[in-house]
Amino acid sequence: MDEEQFHRHSVDHADRADRDGVKLDTDAPKAIFEPTADGSATEAIVSLVAQERDCDPLELDPLYGAIDPEALDSICRATPEGSVRISFEYAGFTVLIDGGGVVQLLPAEK
């Protein structure tokens, strides 16, 4: 996916999510994954958090301490049209996931 498609895809999802009551920030760090293919929400989350923290993904706490990774990927694969929104706290961020393939990080509320 090129940069223009990425931006258009993420803005479209942010607009739809805003209408559904989940507030996404178009300027916040985000990643796109393909829920219907071999894309993994959990891989996208860990990679994005590591990128934002400027560390190796193996240096992060295990994701399973915050959410069940297998269940998360299963939910995202089962609802590829983006009809699901999931949020949870992980590694100092609030992770927002749109089942259509967008992961976004916001600073965790304290």
C-alpha cells in the first residue's frame, strides 16, 4: 500500500469511527493491516508501539498481558468490514483497532 492509499484509508476509517462514537485522531501514529489476508492486528500493534518507543519489539512487555492476541486476531478476521472497534491499554498507549484494518495509538489516560 503506497503512502497516498494509506492516508486515504486511515482518514476514511477515522471519519467512520467518529460517526460511531470512537474518536480517532488523524495525526496519531497508525498502522494498516489486512484482516482478511495474512495481516495480523497483533503484529501491527507490536510493530507500531516499538516504532513509537524507538525500541526492538522484543523489548516490549508481552501483548498477552493486555489482551489475548489470538482472540484479537480472530475477531479482526471475522469482521473484516470494520464493524468492530476495540480499545485497550498497552505499553503506555491506548490502542484503538478498527476491524477493517487500522491500528492507532493515543497516549494512555492516567
